[in-house]
Amino acid sequence: MCAMKRFVLIVMALISCAIPPVATQVPAPAASVPELPFESVPEPLTMPADVSFGEVAGVAVNSKGNVFVFSRGNSTGPAYMATAAQLLEFDAKGKFIREIGKNSYGWAYAHAVRIDKQDNIWVVDKGSNLILKMNPQGRVQWVFGRKGESSHLDVPPDYASQLSGILARAGVAVTAPSNNNPRNPIPIHRDNVFNQPTDVAWDSQGNAYFSDGYVNSRVAKANARGEWVASWGSLGNGPGQFDTPHGIAVSPRDEIFVADRGNRRIQVLDTNGKYLREFTIDVPVDTKRGKIVYGAETPDAKTGSQAPGAPDALCMTPGPNPVLFVGDLYPSRIYKVSLDGKVLGVYGQPGRNLGEFGWIHAIACPSENEIWVAELINWRVQKLVTRKGAAPSR
């Protein structure tokens, strides 16, 4: 019996030596995100001699290929709280055509310009709290919101936070409120009233969706007749909550994509405001590539507007099978993303030269092979085109 046990042990030992040990499975490293084969076209727009861009907040392209630029140019008034908004149109070859809405009462602080399927021009002005619909000729058709009257202090967002500091510096004894910021107290959402709105998009039925915005932290909806329908959301980081909803786009399936910048994510809602899903853009930052043109580097940040991948600009390509182009403030890159959140490619780096960016604020994407990028810090628009013979990125 003992001999049999010894024989069994010997056989088991031999088998164990013949079979290699099972290694602990280690997840394969994620495939690197491919570089998008874009190149930047030098001097894509021809400016009149007496017109200059300021911070370029918005860019859009209509059905004819004409380019619309909403810039914080033509600044008038004091250095602080100056009016800074000018809407310019260029033809498909970049030749200047006209200025639209010169001396408009709605101009205060440019934020976004978008073109709908009928080539109507929609502008979002953060300073006046207005969203205007203009016809293709540039005449105002609809006004959403109301500008604060110049005859008295009417617009509240900054007063507790700003005035308490001004008075204190002037030597006046002031007891500042707790949590002293523009969102204190939390604003009450009111129909047809905005508080620093940011963007607009439309569904297949012509309903308009507004991201609103820096203070209100919500998405609002108006129907195709311009009638206010509803608004959804509040300040926070839960599903259906927002921290600076900065951009908006609508898919062919009428899913509403919201660039929830402060929460570093893109949320997807249905047309009734129901939360469907969300995704983040996670592409490591190579801090040795490029040098940012403003602010501090934050390569490891996971929340906040300066975190890598925090969606500052959002554009969906036309057609039945669209993709998203997304731009961030830091490090200032372009991401091509599928509608289910897969990053298909990345382009650019921080800097001041062609193919480099300083605070990407808006993107126009007439196709996957041509996009226009508006930059705040570099005061310019770049036209990016796919190099001939380049393989598709999906």
C-alpha cells in the first residue's frame, strides 16, 4: 500500500512538471488612440482690413459652405463689462461677405452660432442672456430670453460675489454670504429666462434644445413654433444633473448629447429629458508635447472644466451615421468619438501654431473630412481637412 502511494505521488509530480503553471491573466494594454490625419489650412478666411477677431467663441457652416464666425470682436465700452460680440460671414472659399446684426441690441458677450436645416442663423449670447433666431438674410425672427435693462441693476448672477468684494476693497465693512459664488443661492429656473446660456441644437421635428449654462445648469426645450416646452436638470454630478452644460447636439435618433463640462462627461438624454447614458473621454496627456498658452497644466484632473477630455466644444456630423467631434480647453485637443462613446482618434496639441490650439471653444463639422475650430486664447479659426489618401479612422 505504501509502495502504491509512493507511485501515485511520483506520477503526480511528473505531471505537474510537464504542465506549465497557469499564469495570472493581466488585461492587455488598451490600444493607443490613433492620430487623426488632419492638416490645418493656412489663412482659411480673408479678413477685411478694418475688421479683427477677438476671442472666437462660435463657428458654423451652412448648406452652401459659407462660414459664420461669432467673435468677441468690435469691443465697445469699459474694459470690464464691455460689449464684445460680432457676427461675420464668409463664403465657401473664405472670402468675407458681410457683418450680420451690426449694432444688435442682443450683442453683449458672444458664445455660440449654429445653423439649422433651413439655413436660419441662431446665436447664443452669454452676456445678454439671449438666444436669437435669424433668417438666412440675417433678420431676427425669434427672441428667447430678455436682456437686463441698462437703467438699473437687474441681472443677479454675480452681484453677491462681485459686489461684496468690491465694497470690501473700498474699505466698507461687508459680511459676505457663505458659499460666496455666482450660484449662491441656487438659481430658480424660470421658463423663457436664461442665465448665461451656451448652445442650441434641433431634433428631427424642429424642436430646439438650449444648454443653459454657466449658472442655471439645465437643458431647455422649445417646440418648432418657438413655444417653451420644458427644462430639465440642476446643479450636481448625478444622472441628469449638470455642472456647466457647455454644448449640445442631437443624433438622427433624436438623442440629446450634452457636453457636461464641469463633470467631464457627455450625457445622453431623450427628447423628454430622461437620462439614457453617459461616457467620458480618457486619452492620456503627453505633457512633453506642446506647451499650453494660458493657465496651469492639469494632466491628472478628473473633474472640472480644465480636466483633459472635459467637453468644451461639441459637434455632430450630418447624415445617418454621424460621429462626434469634441474639443477640450486643456490640453486643447480634438477627439473623434462614436455615439456610443468610443474614442476613434485624436488630433492636435496645445500651442500657437497651425495644428495647435489654445482653448477650443466651438467646432463646426460639415463632414468627417472637414472641421472648423474656434479658439478663445489664440483669437482665430482653424480649418482642418483630412490629408488625401488617409485611411478612415473607424
